[in-house]
Amino acid sequence: MAAHAMLGASSAHRWMQCPGSVALCKSLPDGGRGSSYATEGTKAHTLAELCLNRNMDAVDLPDSPEWAEYPQEMRGYVQQYIDQVRALHAEVGGELLVEQRVDYSEWVPGGFGTADAIIIADDEILVIDLKYGLGVRVDAPDNPQSRLYMLGAYAEHELGHDFRKATGIIIQPRLDHFSSEELTVDELMAFAEVAREKADLALVDDAPLVPGASQCRFCDAKAVCRARAERNLATAQEEFAEPLPAPSMLSLEEIGALVPKLADLKAWAKDVEEYALQQAVNGAKVQGHKVVAGRSVRKWVPAAFDALSGHEAADRLFSRKLVGIGEAEKVLGKRSELLAELTEKGPGKPTLVPESDKRPEMQGTESAKADFAD
């Protein structure tokens, strides 16, 4: 069990890239273990499982005590996932399994998990993962968690089947995101050997620490990792080891080299500051610092509405405005025709990204100038 906790599929993006993070997280006071899902995500997964197993629709559930814990907004998003799972099942046929345990311990010691949905067709196996999160878009290609679940599902069901391929699918309804990756059996077995090598290395006491943006992002030890600190401090120092020639202006070439490194520097600085504050609030002494009360703002007390409603200046004390579109979706339902008729989506603000980003480059600069000025 301990090996599984340290080498779980959900943290594979970390330990496969930074094998030393396993021992480092284990050395933390709580062992580096957090909850696997937020409460909201757990409810969404439970609702999806119940509806798929009972052949029900989340949006048609009765308003009874049994379903009261699932808000209408969640029901709408989970229904999108249910519809897509059913469509995939209808397309490829075979058997649909919901919330199935998958075991990949043949390659990763103690490795197992639970796949949200598995479709076993004649010559392929599909492993579907519901991501209810809203903050980070998750893609299936090259996703180690998805691949480990595909590997476990394949190992569990290969007897009696002649699978030619395995497909990993990630459905993220709150972002209207659907992503998939198709691997041949040979490609999946090649990944299995890579996972085996990474797992063996991660369980070595002196495994190397390899900091990086993706593996550090959700690492429990990201604020106290010395390797990450040394890397970012070195980055900040090495760029301008030599005095700048006059005039002291950075060229666009120098700025282009700096920009991708700034994101890591800012993320690291934020992580360290938050960790220091958390420790200080919990009673630890952070050298040279203390905890004080920050700026506070006034707010209305509950009695203010009634007290001011009858005031002679009430017409100037109260305002009427539309709620946000997200709040309107909760009231009207996301699929409401009114929403489509009364909302519009303009172009996104200009954002500087690496050339490897999959989004198309903005054509022309005049609109970008106007957006940036706004």
C-alpha cells in the first residue's frame, strides 16, 4: 500500500519526471499525502457512477432527499459526461464497466487505481476519465495517469480478447474539453517499460530531484525543495552575470530568453511565501518575520438591507443589475436558448506563449494593440 501511495497514477506526472520527489514528499510531516479528490469532485464522480449504473439522466433526477446533495449545476455538467460515455459505448459496442479497479503493479510496485469508465470492445479497450476540475485543462496525449490506467485495464482484460489498441479519454465538462490518445498494444507496452524504469528509480533512496514547471506544480514539497530553490536562484543570477552594455536596455532576444523562466520564478516565489505564512500562522517562527493583521474592509451586516430599504434615499442606495453569466447558467440551465441568444464571446486577450503552443498565432497586430491598451 505504501508503494501505491507514493507511486500512484495521479502523481505519475511528478515521480516519472522527478524520481527524488517520492522520498522528499515522504519525509514531510504528513507523509506528503493529501485528499485524492476535492469534496465537489467526489460528489460529481459518485453522481456519474449512480446514473450510469442505474441508466438514469442526471438532469432528470427528482428533487428528493436522496439527490439533494447534487446541485443543478453539477447535474448539468455530469450529464455531459454521461452523454459522451454513452455515445462512445454506442459507437464501439462491447461492455461498459463503471468505477472499475485497475492494477498495474506488474510494472509499478503497488500500483492500482479506479477507472471511471472502461469500454471493452472487440479489438480495442477504452479507458475514460472524468475530470471535474475547472482550473487546469488536462489533455490525454502523453498523460502518464491516463496511460497507467490504460495499462491496468489492458492487463485485467487481455485474456479472451484480441486487443489491437487502447484509447485513453479525458472528459472535462466544465471546460467543454474532450481529449483522447490512441496507442497500439506495442506502444502501450513500450510505455509500460518506461514506467517500470521510472518507478524503480523513484524507490531508490538517493533518487535525483529534477525540478520543472509541470512536476513541481502539484508537488507537496514544492515550497521546501532545495533543488527547486537552487535552480530558480541560479536562473535569476546567471542571466546578468556580466554588466549590461550601455544603453542598459534589454534586447527582444534577451527578453525572449527570459520570459519562459519568469513563470517558474514567480510560481516558486509564491509557493515559498504561502508556505512561510502557513507555518507562521501555525505557530512556527520564520526567521526575521512575524504575522500581523492585514488590511480589512468594511462590509454590510445582515440587518442593513431591512434598515435601509425604507430610507428616503433608498432609490440611490440600491442598484439593480444582471448576475454573472455563470450564475445565470445555474438559474436558467446551461442549455437554455436564452443564454445562446443573449450572450456573445469575443476574442481572447493577447497572451504571449512559447511557439510550441498549439493555439494559432494571432494575425496582424492592430487588434492586439487595441486589446492590450484596453
